[in-house]
Amino acid sequence: MSTNEPDYLEFRGRDLKECEEFISAVNKQARAQGKFRDDQWIADLVGASMAGDALLWWSALDQGTQRSWRSLQQAMLLRYRLHFAGKNGAEAEHFVHWVRQRALDVGKLDDPHWAAALASGCFVGSALRWYTSLDPGIRGDWDSLQQAIFVEYGQNFQGVSWSLTVPTPAAAATAPILPRRRARGRIQVKRQDDSRVYYLSKVLNTEPDYLGRVMVTQHVVEALEVEYESIPPFDDPRTLFIPDNQIPGCDALGMKWKMTDTTAAAETKFPYAAST
């Protein structure tokens, strides 16, 4: 057997990992055969390597894509996508970065509908069930969808932890004052026996019996954003501030009990907007 005989290649289209490994093997073989700059030769090699579901997909492509390795490679990377299962915040961050990078590669970073369509085929498992429960306006807009992903799955992300080193002061020196820092986020609401995701909104109830109660929404773009002091110790109670006049005349979020006994664990309580 000649040492220059091409290695056997096969691509069945199982997932993104197989796709990336196949592309690497194709490029390696093209270099070995001195055909790395021969776009059509590589495309013919790839076409002959298709099998199973990948062959059915390849057969449906237009001839211009089939005959150009540059176009075919791009089509493969868009077809065989990263799967997102919603395991944790780190996976969420990697997935959002992957979608943005793919959009950037094809000049579609400023097209939120294109990026949302790319992401739509990536959800699996519980993340797919969560995705299908979203409002169509969120599913079809990447700017809203990536925010929803971080709100839903970002809470378990282990980022950079606090580290504060204070030198020992002189005898007459006063204790250092920690800088005031505010974190910002949305408040997610879950209802019993309801798999859909809700958020506290910027809209107040106007009914006489519930005047001032904060309503809920499924639209992340309509969700109320609150701020709180983010300094140690982190498990201390926090005041939730309402910045940027999101609810006119109100700058803080509080709770109102339906009855007078606020110690009862099962007592009904509702979020209300207030002015400090």
C-alpha cells in the first residue's frame, strides 16, 4: 500500500465533537496529499465520506455548497451544534459564548433573530423543556434569550470569590471601611405545579384590595431589576432597591402579609413596591 494513499474517513453526523474531529482529519489528509488549497478536491473527499444521517443531510444541500469545502465546512458547523443541557452556570456561559462566536464567524452577531435560530436547535433534556416554555418573543430574540439563560442557569456559576486583605493598622489608626458595592439581578417566581418561569415585573396591581402589589411576567425583558449591597457577610439580610425609576415613585421592594401574624410560616405574603 502506498504511503500516500488517503486514510479512510467517515462522518455520520452524531454531534459537534465528531464534526470538529472530522474537519480536522479532512484538513490533515488534504495537507498530506498536497491538496490543502484545492477547495473542490476536499469537498469531493468530504462528500464521499458522508454516511447515515449526515449523507441524507449532505444530499439535500445545493450543489454550490457540496462542491466547495469552504462553504461545506461552514454549513457543517452550523448544522452540528453544541448541545446545552442546563447543568450549571459554567455550561451556560460556555454555550452563550459559543453562539456568539458562531454568529461572529458568519457576520451575524448583530442579527438577534439569526443567533436565536442557531441556539434553538441546541437545547436538550430539561433545558429543552425550559426553552419551549419561554415566550415566543424571548425564543426568537437572542438578546432576550441569553439574558433568560443566565437568569435561569447562572445562579450556580462559581465565579471569582471574594478576597480581601487588610494590613494591620497602627495603634491609632481607625478600621478600614469596605467600599459599598451593589449587585443587580431579577427575581424569579415559581408556582406550584407550573413548569413555566415567571419574574417580578415593573407593573403594579391597581385593584383596591391589592394596590401596590408587584405583578409577575413571563417576559424577561419586562422583569423588574433590583439592586442590593454586595459586601461580606453575604448571608445577612439585604434591602432590595429599585433603581432607574422602573416603577415611578418607588425605590425599594418589600413584603406585605395578608394577615397580621408575620411569624406563621404558611402565611400568605406578597411583594410590594415602596418608597423609602
